Amino acid sequence: MSEEQKQADNRGRATTDELRAFIREGWAPRTPTTTGPAPAAAHAAARREVLSAAFPKQRLVVPAGGLKVRSNDTDYVFRPHTAFAYLTGLGADREPDAVLVLEPLDDGGHEAVLYFRPLAERDSDEFFADARYGEFWVGARPSVEDVERELGLTARHVDGLVDAVAKDAGELTVRVVRDADRELTERLDAARVENGAAQESLQEADDALAHAVSVARLVKDEYEVEQMREAVDATHAGFDAMLAALPDAVANGRGERWLEGTFGLTARHRGNGVGYDAICAAGDHANTLHWIKNTGDVTPGELVLIDAGVEVDSLYTADVTRTVPVDGTFTDAQREVYDAVYAAQEAGIAAVRPGARFSDVHAAAIRVIAEHLHAWGLLPEGVSVEDTLDKEHGQYHRRWMVHGTSHHLGLDVHDCALATREEYMDAELRPGMVLTVEPGLYFKADDLLAPERFRGIGVRIEDDVLVTADGCENLSGGMPRRSDEVEAWVARARS
């Protein structure tokens, strides 16, 4: 709780000795919160081994992060930092203030120690009087034994963290994932310097750790792929629900919000929540790439572009976009644009295979976009397809498709963001990578260089694609993509 919260805390408290004694009595024995290892435990341990080998004889510190105040004494729903979730297997709302420490061992390797706030005893004030952590208020926390059983590592109370991290800081390298918990990082910085570490060395040392964890996520293990499948399946259910809700979205006004709400409701039933703010963009709103206001009406005769993904309890998220006709049938102009985007996406997906470069996917898709724009006569006079694809002097096609075609996907919707260009855009695709393929065409209503028939039409098609040993698998391929299949999908949902 912040100092401001403490000063303004005006809620009633149990303060008499008599009430304290009464509250502590008459409780049934507790049962363990876990009965065995979590499904992710062995996979997380293997990931920690890779990190351990990369940083021998160094202390590695990965915070989950703390609760963040939304307003006054109300916190946002907690989500652990991605690096912490990846290396522990803990997802959903687990465990605020926890910190994973990989402690170097004398004979090599590391011991994994999770410092966290365990279940308080019933004779403590925290049990009934702490509105942020107390069992009366937020439910029972796991015990030390529960965590050790669930994750297969050593667990300790978080009160011992700072001393454990700072000891010997002048004799060995201590690295911290800095952005996971800024307040804790400041405390650890001070403690490290006090124990002999050089202040100027901290940032560089810490950045190397964060980068290593980010790059490690480029290739997913079998558990992660299965989680991605679950996220995609839940997302498919959400899209089915939105298409079924199209008549209500039209009838009730502010239909973009209706669709967004329908997806969120379905996501909460099937998964933990949503991986990002959904884009439900009807009509010309589809031409604003990050339209998350979702305040507009949904009108028959228009298209609605929906970009949404379910995040399951393990925090793996899908990221899928479909563009559908509100009344179930594309107009000729809408179909013309849609089919061009579909052809570009087909080319992009075909480029996903081991040994190809990540950037090859965009190159394949954008060439098809450029070919269609050239055929429609939209490129400047005398500019060929090759001319516009010239990265130094061309790029005219980007007026109508400004974004990239792909990004890595996993625990973050834009995963592995700390990878360098060489490790990301210029890298070879490997089995186990999951990436999006999402070309689009966007003709703003006031774009006088666009054909009148196209103005106000925005189309994007996005799928989540797994690189396999001999090619790729479209994880979201069960969701219709071809224009006639989309029309049939809308018809089925509305019936």
C-alpha cells in the first residue's frame, strides 16, 4: 500500500483485543492448494537451465512485479511480468511481489528460489485486517509448501529477498530484470552498490538478462504450443459469439462496443481474459489501425474489422483478425479489396517454413499487395511493382498498407520484443516459432487518391502460424478466411 493510501485509509479496522482473539478462533484445518507439480513446472525448469548455462556463477533476479493502483485504494488486476511467468510457469494473477532468484551454486548451475508472500497464519493481523493481501479480503494464498510442491523449486518468504540478493554483490555479478518492478529495482540497486557493486555497471548487466529471456521465447516448447492452441480455440469461440451478436450490435447502437463486450464475456468463460484491447472497427474506423475506442455504430452494408485474442490462464495469447460483412454479403468493391488481402495472406503463409527469414513473410505478402495496387492504377505514373518495392526510393504502396505483416506471438501479443533486428527480422525461422501473418489494405474515406468505390473500406486478415519441421501450421486456420467462407460463417452464426 502506498503512503498516500495509508494516509487516506478510512475504512473500519478490527482493533480491540477481544475481537482479534475472537476472529482467530474456530477455523477448520486448511487443505493444500496444490496436490502435485503444475503442468508447466518441468518446462519452466528446463527454461531456467538454459538461462543458468548462459550466466554461470551469477545471481539472476526476476521479479513478478507488484500490484498497481488504479484509483485510490483499488488495484488493477495483477498480471506477472512476462519473464517471471516464463521462468516459473505461474500465470493469471500469480504472485504479486514474488521474485525468482537463480542462486549460483559452488559446483555449477543454480538453485531456483522463489521469494513470495506466503499464506499468513490465522493469528496474524494480515489474515483479517490487510485489505490488499489478507485472506479475508482476497482469498487464501499458497503456503511455502504449496509453492514448492507446485513448482519444484525452493520457496522462501519475500521479507528475506533484499539481503539475499545484495550479499556478495561486489564479488559476483547480480543481474535484475529491471522493468518488472521499478520500485524494487531501486532498492536492489542501492543494496548492490552498498555491498560493493559498481553503480555504472548495473544497467548494462541487467539489460543482458532481460534480453536473454526475451530471445529465449522465440522458439516455443511443446507446452507453450499447446497453450497457444487453447488460446486460439477460445478465440474462435469468441468470434463465433460476435458474429451471432451482429444483429444485436446493429439494433442496439454503438455496436462496436456490443461486439467488444460479447468477445470479453466469451473470453472470460473460456480463458483468463483478453490478450489486448480488442479492435472492433466498423466502416471507416477500420482504416485507423489501432482503433480501440470501439464507440461506433455497426451498420448493414459496411464491413467490420475485428482484431481480438483470448489470453488463457497461463498468459499465452492468440491474435486473430477477421473482416466480415455486417449483413452477411460482401459488395463487389468490398470483395475486390478482401480477395486482394486474402491473396497476400496466402502468399505470406506459404513463405513460413524453416530456413526462410522472418522478413521473407512480409516480402511475399507485400509483393501481392503492390501487384494489386499497380493493377488498380494506384501507384504513381511510371512506377512499377519493382519500383515501389524498392526500400530506398519506393514504398508508395505503404500509403495503403503501412504496417508489417508479422510479429512473434506468445506470452506477449508482440512477443520477444527485446530481440535485435538480427535475431528477429533477419533471423531464420525455426520449428516452434509462432508468428502472425496479417496483411491489410486501408482506404480512408477522405483519400482522394483511392478509387471512390474503395473509400471507407478497410480489410485485414490475421492468423497465428506455427513453424513446423517441414513448413507451417495455421493454428487459427479453422476460422474461415476466404470471402465465400466468411459469408457462410456469418450466415451460420446468425441462424
